Amino acid sequence: MEKRTFLKTGLLLSVGVALAPLIQACKGGGKAGKSAGLPTIPPPKLRRTTPFALAPLPYAAAALEPHIDKMTMEIHHGTHHQAYVNNLNKAVEGTVYNEYELDDIVARITTADTDKVIRNNAGGHWNHTFFWQIMAPGAGGMPEGQLATSINTTFGSFDKFKEEFSNAAKGVFGSGWTWLCVGKDKGLFICTTPNQDNPLMLQIAAKTGTPILGLDVWEHAYYLKHQNKRPDYITAFFNVVNWKEVALRFDKAMF
Ligand code: MN
């Protein structure tokens, strides 16, 4: 063996030995089964200079009636969502997340106990901001264009998709969300997350992707009108899905 080759091989071997425990640790780490490898986290935008704030609903609180009632919308947006915003502002103070934009916090948040309050409230703020936008008065019906094609290809038909999404939403134990996402492979998939987690939480979600449709199945989202009848709420939700907005998000994630 030439000296140079020997040195190169020796170097590679030492690097391999040095990296082995790290790779092992990554494979073994993460409760959510991250064996597919480390998530790619985009660089932070940083330097958020103003506190998080609650945007007004994009329509009147009564605009989704009779499917989602005015009082539920008022309390859900004005009380619950506002609380996530307030608590997030308090929780990020003095932490590394203080200057991050919401997307950057969500991408970086970890399962550490010290991140728990930020995780719940950053998720709560992100999820609800998204939720108001993917609903609209006089909406519902069916998706069109590329999104419709992709749904049909993936799930067999729009009705089959609805059935699968609804079953996933019914199956969430306790509080959480059901999502339709675009995966890294540009394929559509349905998933659920507990509490205020979402599929953009690269360090936490069992399967990560870009949400294009999401349904809040916390009881606070439906209890006043539907009490414990979550299936009725899921049916009502499909009457207000803003498929145009969902399609915009689909296009952005795809192309
Ligand atoms: Mn909610």
C-alpha cells in the first residue's frame, strides 16, 4: 500500500470511528421514530422585533353559520387563540426563540421539558392562524385542478379522501389536530398530531410535511354547538373548507 493511500484510509477509518456514536445517537434519539434521518431545518429568518399579535378573523364571527356558530368562533378566536399568543410572548422572553419568527420556532422546537410551554403556544398560534384561513363563508364543495387530481390519485376519490380524513379526525384521542399534508416526496398524506403539535415540527412530528388542510378537534372547537358529537362537527367542517386557499397552499408546496 502506498503511504498516501494508507494515510487516506487511516484518516477515513478514524473519521468513521468518530462519527459512529453520533450516527447511532441520532438513530436512537427522538421518541417519534426519526429513523429516516435527521430533519433538514432551514436557516432562521431571525430578528423578530415585535411581539406576536392576534390577527382579526378573515370574516365575521357569524359568517360560517350555520355550520360553525358565532359564539364558538368568538370564544375560539378571541379567547383561546388570544391566550396562545399572549402565552407565547411570555414564554419566549429570555430564550433563544425570542427573536425567531413563528415558522422558525415551530421548525426548531424540541421535546425538551424546557420547550414545552413554547411548543404548546407556538403550535397553538400557528395552527389557529392557519385554521381560520382554510375556512370561508359560502365555501365547501370540492377541490379543483391539480389538487383534485392529486387527491383522486392518492385516495381513490374525493369521497374516499373525506372518509379517511374524517376517520382520522374521529380517532384523535383527546385534543389534537388532523392534517392533509404535502410530503417531501410531493405526495399527499393524512396525519394527526396531539395537543398543538403540527407536521412542521421537524424535531417532534412522527411524519413531517407541509399542511394544506387542518382540522382542530379540541372540544373547544365544537362543544357549544355539537357537545360531544365530534362526527357532526367534522361533517359541518367540510361545508366551510376553503378549497381555493387549500389549493394555493398545495401549489406552493408542490411547485
Ligand atoms: Mn382550537
